[in-house]
Amino acid sequence: MTDTSDLWTCPECSKRFVGRNMWHSCGEHSVEAFLAGKSERALALWEQLVDMVGRCGPFELAAAKTRIGFMVRARFAGITALSDRGMSLGFWLKEEIDSPRFAKKEHLGGRDWIYRIRITDPSQLDDEVQTWLCQAYQVGCQRA
């Protein structure tokens, strides 16, 4: 398990971060509130994604107003939309990858890349996405 004892906790909202006073929006957000009212199809996609991330190792969920993040030491993946039409999934890697599946690819500088994909069918949460999630998990552990 990754040591998270040194993470900074915001005194206002209790969210945890790798560095002190990192930018964020304080607020009382929960996974339950984000998922409230979602259809069975949307919830099934969510549950499949959570299971996939769990295969990479233990993690925490980090809810915000417009997204749910997956976190070890750092947030390494997350969703920003979840509905009957699918979900938008993003993840952080330390290498550039080319794939027609990426809806967006952002270079943050150095070795840091953010990838976004749109999942519209459960079959799209496949072995390739599993590999990317586990690579991102290692970034979240700050091992990559």
C-alpha cells in the first residue's frame, strides 16, 4: 500500500492533496450525490470502471462538483460525465501514446500527459483501457 500519511488536508473541506495549499474548490461533494438519479445503464458503466480500477490496487474516490477522481497519493484518473449516453474518462500517464480512441490528449510538460476517452458501451472498457488505468495507477502512486 502506498503511504499517504504525509498528504496535506484542506482545513476547510478535508480534501487531501500531495502538496500544501493546492488549488481546488472547497465544497461538500460526494460520490453518492454525483451518482444520484443516474440510470441503471450509467451505474453499470460506473461499477465496471470501479472494478477495473480496483484490479490495479487499493484506491480512494475523490468527489468534486463535476467529477469523481480516483486517487492513491495523487489523483490519477476520473470521470467528468456519466449518463445513459456513456461516460468521459480521463487518466494521467508519464508517456505519450497514440490511439484513435483518445478524444483528447494534453501534454502538461515534461513526461506528463492527460488522456481523455469517451466510453459509450461496456465493451469499450476492455483490456487496453485496463492497461492504461493500471499505468495511471502507478503514476498516482508516484512510482512512475
